[in-house]
Amino acid sequence: MSNSSKHILLLGPAYPYRGGLAAFNERLAYALQAAGYRVSLVTFTLQYPDFLFPGNTQYAEDPAPEGLVITRKINAVNPLNWWKVGRALRQLHPDVVIAAYWMPFMAPCLGTILRQFDAKQTKRIGLVHNIIPHERRPGDQVLSRYFTGACDGFMTLSTSVKEELADFSTAPVRTSPHPIYDTYGEQVEQQTAREHLGLDKDGRYLLFFGYIRAYKGLELLLEAMADSRVRELGVTLILAGEYYGNQAHYENLMATLGIEDRVVAHTSFIANDQVKYYFGAADLVVQPYKTATQSGISQLAYHFEKPMIVTRVGGLPEIVPHGEAGYVIDQDAAELADAVLDFYQNEKAVSLKEGVARMKQQFSWTVFTATLEELF
């Protein structure tokens, strides 16, 4: 059977939902189509009840992606819907169904839908971003086992998740790094980006980008910004992303540390067509995470060819080699400050940017889809 006659269903977030998971699924659909498959994205009519969603809105303001078949069918909290949708999708006789998995809340829904397919006719693959969530709750293990029990194989984006999966299933696993997010426009010259954002064209800027959640360790970066050596360098932090809870905690910490005047806060959701300006304006992208598996932010940094500072957690050290594409540090504010000082005082911008440009070649969607294909 040729690829063009094979039909793949991709279950998970997609337009009109916004965020990294939707962007990933849509870009994967394009990559699979480029490989010759017929691809249908099946997303949610209801993804999270509003009281469980920490942001302002779940929905995108951007136009729908062109050239993709996206249907809204899945209600994440209605068991009757799961049976109905699963049976309806089974009638499409897909060759492969790929279910994106990122949190145990989705396990009953996706696990039940996957169980409706005939495993003899349809290969069921779990695309596992996280198997154990960053913010853990009772019942996580049981729920994740329900999902993994419905899969014939798994695709992971880091070896740390692959190793965690071994506790849940003996089904085949393939791993390939998170590919580059290349759907946010071309690189913007730094002076142009800074002018667009109203920043000092000669300033020194770090970037923290993405949803602000507890596990992302923003406190560590704020403490490093208060380091007297970083103060003397005149470094400013661009804080770009929506608060997912506890906004007052971070704002109080900035006030206590006395760094409010050195933080440019754009703390609402950053529209897709604005992302390039934030990365374009920055010298360094900082990911001071407390836990991680892999990160779409790193792949945005690679796309825009920006060096990174990442903590030594999860899969981050796998994709940001220390001294080549940036800095890998422990969860220590003084060590983070040391990295910032080394970058500016020893003029590492050029060499690290060259390293990023070399490394980014490894993170292609062609490589990712070829690895995924090994499962079916």
C-alpha cells in the first residue's frame, strides 16, 4: 500500500485551540502530508471545562491553518461522546490513529476512543509529550496506565519520557527530538524587532517565553536578575507569556528583589505573528525549569537561532549541548547569573549562535516523521 492510500487520524488539540500542542499537531499533519499520507485532524468540541483552564481563553485569534482537514468531535468530559466518536472514527477504517498525550486528565477520553478501533486493522500510536505530568496529582499513574493500555506503540520526544514509559507499557517505543517550530515566520533582524517592541536598540535582553507556570522556575531567573553582577551589566528581562496562576506571587517577588524596572512584562498570550519579534529582540533565551521533558520553546529558539540557558532537567540537556548551543546549569540563581556574565563579558554571542545554527539541522520534521513511521 502506498503512502498516498494510507489514512492517518491525528487526535488532539488543533485549531481553533491555541498553544504549543495545537501548533505541534498541525505541523505534524503537514509533515505527514508531505510524506504522502492522507491526514485528518480530530480535535475537541470541549477540551477543558473553563474552571479547569488557568488562562484567559483556550481559543486562537489567528486564522485557521490552510490545507488541513480539521474536525471538532471530542468532548473531553463526556463518556457517552467517547464511545460515539470512537465508533464513528472506526468506520473511517484508518490505517493509523495517533493520539497526542500530555496529561492524565485526557487519559479516559483518549483511552476509550482508542479502544473502539480494531487493532487488527488500525495501528494505535500514543504520541507522548509527558507520561508523568509536571504538576502531579493523585491518580495520575492509574489514568496514564488506562491510556497506555490502549496503544500498540509510542512515540516520544525525549529519552527521559521513553524511560518513564517503561513503567507503563512494554509496547514498542521510538524517540526523536522535538522538531523545530518553523511556522512562526522568518527571523527578524534584532534592531527591527526591538523597534517593533519599543525596546532600547543597544540594550541587553534575556527572554523568558511561554505560559508562566510553577514548574517553569521563573523565580530562579528573577533571583538571577537581582544578582549585583547582572545589575551592573544593565541586563533587562523580557517576560513574554500568559500567567497560568499566581501572578501576584511573581509580581511581589519582583518588587521584593527590586528589579521591576528591569523587567519588560508582556504577560498576555503572544499571537503567532508576534512571536518572531520577541525572539528577534533577545540575546539569550532562558528556560530555568524545575522539571521538563522536552520543550517547544527550545525549538523556537533554534528556529530563530538564539542561544539558550537551560536547567539540567529532563530532556533539555539532550537538545542544548553546553558550550555549543548555550548553557546547561543546575537550578541555582548564582550559576544562572554566571552564564549571563560569561555570555556578555566573554562575547559568546557569535560562537553560540553559530553552534545553534549547526545544531538546528538535526531537528527536522522529515527526521521526526521517518522515526514515527517505524511504528507503522
